Amino acid sequence: MCAAPALRSSTEFLNLDRHGDTDRWSLPLTPAIGGGGGSLFGGAGLAAGIQAIELTTGRPAVWATGQYIARTQPGEVLDLEVTIPSQGYTVSQGRMVGHVGDREIITVLAAVGERPEKARGIWATPADVPNPDECEPLIRSFGDLDEEESMHNHVDIRVARGMFGFVEGGTPSGDERTTIWSRMPGVRNDPGALAIMADYGPSALGNALGEQTSCTSIDNTIRFADSDTSDGAWVQLDNQIEFIGNGFAHGTTLMWSQDGQLLAVASQSMIVRSS
């Protein structure tokens, strides 16, 4: 019997390349990590920062946030510089700044580390929705972009509750919440992959408004809980929009493994583009 192929890390998926033993990295902006119009997919930028800081320090991510400053073009190479302002006994604070030439594109802040567990409690619960195999695969249509390679070709989405508001997949739930199942075939559910998948949480915006809606992320924040023991399997994204107004929106996503482990809590602020 042939063994199942090994899962790639998000570092390998991104083609993130370290410059020797330095704290500098390169991220080629291939179509596979692009979003709308070929610019860097926001979750991929956050994932690159997380992975670079983790690998620089040798410590696992606890929390990270990305601030999106400028757009990129396909074929450019993002130069990432990591600094570690604080190196504690158990926790380090890191910063990654990404440039293309003289243009600053993204800044990622992160805390990494491990500590003995003194207490444990999880008060949230996964959404009670159908399993992924009971949900129809999402058919996404992006008009003229349909034939182009992008991040969307590498993330499977199934809508379990509500509407995937970027392309009107599913049925509006009549409230602020949606639940989707997500996975990246062949990629390990490490912190970088979770950051990529979390960037689909804002799809709940269209559901809350009851119509297809686009947005642009201002930031992307993720706080990690347990590791995924069902590595590579589906991840449940339980999404909630807390506020829409003044041209902006704020939302939160709870991320669960298929066997009920809380993996991460993500949040974003967005510019509402159309409705």
C-alpha cells in the first residue's frame, strides 16, 4: 500500500526563502498567493510574517497581527526583514516588515513562545452545522478573473450556514453569523495556513447585509489556541460581523478543528467597498 503524500508546510506553500542564516527572507509574489487583481492575498502576507518570525526564533506563534499598507503587483518579490525587539525566557516579541523596493507593503507583529500550562478553559463551542461532506462545494465566480491563478484555487470552501457574501454562495441567514468549512489540500494546518484560511472570515459581511459585498482588509489579527491534531483536515470558521458603519466593518472568526479543538480566534477591520 502506498503511503499518503506528506503534507507541505505553509512556508513551503508560500515559497518563503531565507537568506542564509540572516533575518531576511524573500516572498515571490506568484499568482498562487494573490487575491483580487493579483495583489498579495492578505492572509498570505500575515502567514509569511508568522512563519518568518517562528523560524527566526524557533518558537511557536501565540498571536500575530498584520497591517496592510500598500498593494503589490504579480511578479514582484517581497523582501521581508525580521527583528526581535524582546527575547524573553519563554516569550519573544517579533516584527516583520515587508518591502518591494522602497515601498513598504506590510508590517506583521507577533508574540511567539511556550509556557507550562497552569490552567485550562474553553467557553466557546463549535457551531452546530452539517459536516463538510454534507455541504456543497462553493462555486466561486470572479468574472474576468475566473481563468487566472490565485489563492482561491488553493483553498476549498463549503458553506454550512449563511451566505458566502463575496459571490452569493449559500443563503443569507438573516443575522450577522455564517459558518464555513475550509481546507488547503496538501498543506498542513500550521499557524500560517490558519492565517490564510482566516482571511475568508470577512465573507460574512455580505451575509449580514443580505447581498454580495466586497471589502478590503485594513488589518488581520489571529490568536492561536491548540494545534490541530487532525492535521490537514477541514477547519470550521464560525464568523460574526459585529459592526458595519462609516464605511468600515469589524468581524471575528472562531476557528475549530473537525474534532472540536479551538485552533484560533481571528479578527479583522475592513473597508466596505460595495453593497
